Amino acid sequence: MANEQPIKILLANPRGFCAGVDRAIKIVELSIEKFGAPVYVRHEIVHNRYVVEGLEAKGAVFVDELHEVPEGAPVVFSAHGVPKSVPAAAEKRKMVYVDATCPLVSKVHRQVERHHASGKHILMIGHEGHPEVIGTMGQVDDGAMTLVETVADAEKLELSDTTNLSFVTQTTLSVDDTSEIVETLERRFPDITSPKKEDICYATTNRQTAVKAIAEKADRVIVIGAPNSSNSMRLVEVSEKMGCSARLVQRAKDLDWNWLSGGTTIGISAGASAPEILVSEVIDAIKSKAPASVELVTTAEEDVVFKVPPILKDVS
């Protein structure tokens, strides 16, 4: 890509950190300040290695399950949410724990509880194995919820009672894909109860709208994020559905210069777990290869802030 013609970079706005991610990272940092290192964190606090490694350097220790946490050590639950069995197990062990579940995920958990209490069978639109899906489906007993991943799943779904249904969704899904699944469910099950407000969070929706705006003008779209980050992967898919070749990269060192070669307009966005420093790193890498200008493409302004849990307010 060196010595090529000037590059125009279209920088999506909004991009990167959302309020839930900001809050989760702050919770880990404040927990270290309050309790002292080490503070244990069940699962990656957010899906980004740069963020995780930065917190490890400050004294966080990431584990897969509670049994890996020593007696008496504080533990933080990740932003994706956990099944009810996890805090129950923590309380049984008399552990000090701080829940960093995103408030918008917690809102879906409360919906699930209400639907279950009213006797409804709940359909969960989401990706099997994703921590958020595991956490949400773990709010109720096994068998009380059914996972729906695709339109095909919705079409072939067979239920004994089709009149007493509701649905919720993972907060980080493709807005367009989810809409198709919802349309299928509502056609097949006209009495199904939908969320009062859309479960896909504001940040996911805003980042997908912004990436559409750059993808329609760009030759290539770079999405900065982790491969296990659902919202980041959706940004790649949204770009490609707009007809623009897109790639996910974690760091500037992952850039494929052969793929970028020939493109004079490059769009850049970042998933909700990716810090701005990684965006700057990618822009600087491109500028090192060719003359480049940056144009900010703004489709929404965000001012959402979430409070930290009461247990940490004395150090916040």
C-alpha cells in the first residue's frame, strides 16, 4: 500500500465503547481500588484482549468459573450477565461479589422473569453459547426458554402451546436479521408477546446505522474488535450486506495491506468493546503507508451513562 494515491478514511460515529462497557471496566478498576489486588473476574469483563490485558496489569485475574476464585477474594461478574446460579453459588460461599452486568442486559433478565411468572414460554433470539444468551436463559428453569438463532429456526419451531408465548432478544444482534426473525415469529404465532421496547441496545443499533453510512461510500470497511465480540462481528456482516468488503481486526498489526490495496476510500468503525486507542492505532498505520485524510461520519450522538453499583460508590 506504500506510495499509493491519497486515501480518504471515513470514520464512523458512534463507534467503540458504549455506556455498559465503560461501566464494566470502571467496576473492575474501582473494585481493585476498594478491595486491593487481586480482584477476580468471572469471564472476560468485555470481549477485548487489549482491555483485558490492561486490567490484568492493574491486578485483575480472569477465571472461567467461581471455583477458581480463592476463599475470601472478591469477584466481579462480566458485563454479559450470568445465570442466577452464579450469584447463588457466590452467596453460598459468602463471597464478596460485584455484578457488572450491563443494565440493558439486566432489563432483559427482568423481562424474562416477568414472562415466566405469568406462565409464558419464552423464545430467546440469540447466538448459542454466547455468554449473554447463557446468562439470560439462566434466569429461569431449564426448559422454560427456547433458543431461536435464525429465520429457519423460527419457521420450523414446533411448540405444544402456541398461544402463551413471548420473546426476548440478545442485545447485540443484527437489527435487520433480528427483524426478519421477529416477523417470522409474529406471523407464525400471532398471539406472541413482544418486548415493550426493543431489546437490541441503543449502542448496537447506533453502531450498525453508522457503519451502513460509511459502507455505502467506502471501498473497504475495517471493524476493530474481537472475533468473540457479537456486536463487532455484526458490524462486519452489516457492511458486507451493504455490498462493501469488510474485515475484522483486533490491532493494526492484523491489517491485510494486500486487501486494502486499491481502495481509495476506507471506512473504519469499532465494536462496543474496542477502545479508541486501537482506532487511532489503525488510522496511524494507514497514514504510515499513504497520505490519508479523515472524515467523521456522524449518524447519532450518545450521552448515556450508567452508575456503578452501590458497593463501589464510596470509591467512585
